[in-house]
Amino acid sequence: MLVHQEVVEVATHGQGLFDATALVAGVVEKSGVQMGLCSVFIKHTSASLLVSENADPAVLRDLHAFFAVLVPEARAWEHDDEGPDDMPAHVKAALTRTQETVPITRGRLSWGTWQALYVWEHRYRPHHRSLVVTVMGT
């Protein structure tokens, strides 16, 4: 069995969803694994990962708008050390996922027709988000 691990960086430009599919696919290709699993973990508590539709950008806008209503900044949060988006970002990350696993088939990520992997930035300011990509298989 082969095991390959890399840390890749995703530059975000403030709140929103940023496609990380190509970065992760590059790690899978370098690994040489033809059949196995790819695990992606984000090393942050105010951003998350999402597998979602990549065809219609309205899906991503609707998800972002829904979470803005679900987790309002206007709530009286006790933890606000880094500004009004700080605690809402932590809650959004807690409600979503910090790790995703995708099968690898014939050396490529086995996405559905309209699927992609996104880094979901929950903070206003741009950040560099670290993803640990671990590829295992044969």
C-alpha cells in the first residue's frame, strides 16, 4: 500500500467558497495511487470543507446566504476577540465539516458529475488555509 501526504494552501479572499478540487487532484496524481482513498483535513476552526455542486454558482450563493441567517453576527456572542465574524465563523465550522474523504479510481478522484471540493471561508478577511491531503491505496 502507498501512503502519500502533503499540505496545500488555499488563499481565500474573505467569506465565500473557494474551489480546491484541482489542488487536491494534483496531490492524488503525484501520489501514484490508482485505487484508494483521499482524505482532506482543514487545519482551522473558522473555515470548513464542503463537497457541493460545481455547475451552478447559485447553489454556493444560496448556501452562504442560508448560513448567514442560521448563524447571525448580530447575536450577542461572548467570544468576540477577533471581531464580530469570529464566533459566527467558529459556529459555522462546527456545523459543517473539517474533513472529507473521496474515493480514488484509476488514479483520479471519483467525483460525481457535478461535484467539487470547496474551502468554505467563514471570516471576512482573506486567509491562507492549510489542507492536509492524505492519499492511501495501491
